[in-house]
Amino acid sequence: MERYFSCQIVDGYLNFLDLSQNSFTGKIPDCLWHFTWLRVLNLGQNNLFGRIPYSIEYLTSLEVLYLYNNEFSGELPLSLKKCTSLSSLELKGNKFSGNVPIWIGEELSGLYVLSLTSDKFFGTIPLQLRHMEIYKF
């Protein structure tokens, strides 16, 4: 049975959402702005695909974002750089591509865990990531 992700669940003060290790499929809907208080979002190990929605920029309180082991693709969206509270970003095991953006090291200065293992990034690793303690490419 396929399960779909829906933003119609909450319009309030949700801080932690862990929907990992399920069988959710489809794209993340572009209505994440409902979750403005969210600090942890774990959608890892599902069957989600497509791109990260533009509305991710409204999650300014987000500290942890886990999208690992799905089928996400394309380049990382510029809207992600507005999530300046991020400290941990796990995107491994997807089909993200392009260069690792320089803005990750510039705009996400509090980021100390970055995992991009088993994606399709290419080019050089930006020097702007040298402040990070833990990262996997």
C-alpha cells in the first residue's frame, strides 16, 4: 500500500516530525510553510522523489533535516540556504546532482554535519566547507 505525505495534518506548533522508514511515495508537497516551528524533519528511508520544495525556506527554525535514502533529484534549491538554523543535513542515498553549492558553507554557518554520500554530485569540494567538523561526500 502506498502512503502519501500530506501537510494538512497540522497548523500549529509542531517541533519534531519523524516519518522515516515508511513507504511514503510521491513528492513532498509545497506547503511546508505550515510547519514554521519545526526543528527536526526526518523523511529518511522512504520512496519520496522529485525536488526539495521551494517552501523549505519558511522552515527557519529547522535544525535537523534528514532526507536520506529516497529518490530526490536535481540540484539543491537556493531556498534551502534560508534555513540558517540547520546544524545537521543528511541527503545521502538520493540522486542529487551538480556541484556542491558554495552557499552551504557560507549561508549555513552553523552546519556541522553534512552527508552527501552516494549522490551524484561532481566537481570540487568548496573551501567554504572547511569549518565543518563532520562531513561525508
